[in-house]
Amino acid sequence: MRAPATPVLTSGLLTDVGRQRQGGVNQDAALALDLPQGGLYAVADGMGGHAAGELAANLALDALSQAYLDARGTPPARLAGAVQAANVTVLRHAVGEYVGMGTTLLAALIDRGAALLAHVGDSRAYLLRGGQLHRLTEDHSWVAEQVRLGHMTEDEARDHQWRSVVSNALGGEERVRLELYGLEVQAGDRLLLCSDGLSAVVTDQDLLTILARPLPPEATARLLINAANDGGGPDNITALIVDLQRPGRAPSYALPPRRDDGPVYVDTLLSAQRGSSLHSYILLMLAYFTLLGIMLVPERRVPIGLIGTVLLLVLLVGQRLMRRPPAPLRPPSAVLPGLGQPPATDSSAVTETRA
């Protein structure tokens, strides 16, 4: 009898209204969608009044998942297009009593041995790897910008009256601005997506302590929710955890690099993705015409096949040489006691504030 195979990944999510939100309305929403080679996960934190915020968050996640499933092309382009579809859906519903509604959106696509992150707003993604907690996203908020500029400390930002004011959200304009980048994942990685109801209350060091416990994702999410409520629970709280037991090989497409200029308009990202796909189309066309030549001119099939094969190999080698390696993780924001703090390899790396 063969033992059951270890799953590629497991996930768990919980969302809670918190302890101080009047009316008991939860404007957070979360998505966990299984896919053949991974999954699509997302957290949305709505705004614009109780009913409007709740509606915006759920509309965004419904549109995100449907648009991704319906789209064609490489996963990075599909994910960026799905975020734009979610933005348009929220924008078109922001009429009448729902004028001004919007939502943050943080999506993580696990595709074999890679994770693609699409980020709008101040929900956060963290990666636990080897006893170190890496913050993967930077807040799109006024307070976070003041910290980046050196006008405010992180402790001041945590208690600032404008800490929840975001500078970027779905539903604000026709074209969404987002950050999109990819990283390779490893067996044993644990990914956390959360709303600011968690990250603004629980410190990174405490997040690390809880995430490092050997518990299933849903049990760990419950501990995180409890920690945020024990800290006062001033906002709705959502925690979504993905554990990667045996991720596959890195995908064949180039992972979008992490940019230092913040969120950019979606059409800029899609143009970059189309440019990176051109090489693949050339390879397909070359293979097609090589096979066509062999069928149409069988007496010359050997030289045609040799020439086509050589050209394909040259293009494949060139594509591999031109592909930029994934950017290294930035220095961790928290480290388990006893591991020590590794030296920073990127002097421009700045730990982002909570908003």
C-alpha cells in the first residue's frame, strides 16, 4: 500500500470583525482558490461606509477570481489583468449610495515553484523562511510615505491618527495602479496575507513567533486573530496562511522584478509582460515553420531540421542568458531568537511601516 503523497500546499484563512467596530459589519474579505498547479489567494479590506466597504471587498474578490480563470496568457499578465477587472467592477458599482467606496487588494498566485504578488493598498504579505520573517509588500499610505521620507518613525506611525488613510485603492480611477512582482518559493515556506487590522496591532516579531509554531494554517490564523483582538481589535482582522510543502519547478516565464518606484499603472505592467512574451512567440513560430518546411520539402528535411534545431537552441540559450535572476529577499523584519540578524545586502532596503 502506497502512502498518500504530501500535498503541494495547504492553506487556512479566518476573518473577524474585531472588538471596536460598531454594528458588527466586517468589511474584510478573503479568497482561497485551488488551481491545478497551485492556488490564487487574496485579501481585500473595504472602505466607504459599512455596507459599501463590505460590498467593495466582495465584488473585488469575485471579479479577481473570475477574470483570472477566464483570461489567457502568462500568469503575470493574467493576474495584472484580473486586478484591473476587479478595479473596474468596484468603480462601476460606486454610484448612488455607494459613491466613494473602494477596497485594498492583495493577491498571491502560487504557480508551481513561484509566487506572484499583486498589491494595491495597505494589506500586507509576509514570508516565513528559515526562522526569518520577510515583509514582501510596502504600504500604499500617507503615513508609510512619511516614514520612507524620514519625517516619522515607525512607532509614531503606529499611533498616528491618519494611519489608516491609504493613498492607493481599487475604485479610485479607471486604471488601477499596482505593484506586481514574483519570487521563487521553497519547500517549508509559509506565506501570510493579512489586512491592517492584524499588521497594525501585532508587531512583526510577534507575528514571527506565532507563525513559527508548528501548527496547521487555520490554527495559526486563529492565534493571529486572537493576538490582534488581545491588542484591542480596533479594526476588522483577516489572516490567510499558505504553507508550501513541495512546490514545483520554477515556471518557464520570467518573474516580474520588484520595482523601487512604487505602484505603476496596469497598462505599463501589461506592456512589459507582452514584451517578455515576444521571445516565446518567436520560438513557437520558428518551430512551426521548421515542421512545415520538413513536410513541404521532404527531400530537404535533414538540412531544414538541422537549421531549425540550431536556431531554436540559439534562441533558447539567449533567452536563458538574458533572463534576470529573481531579486534576493530584502533583509528580514524579524528573526527568531538565536538565529542572529544577517547583514543587509541591499543598502536601499527599508522596512516599511504599518498603516
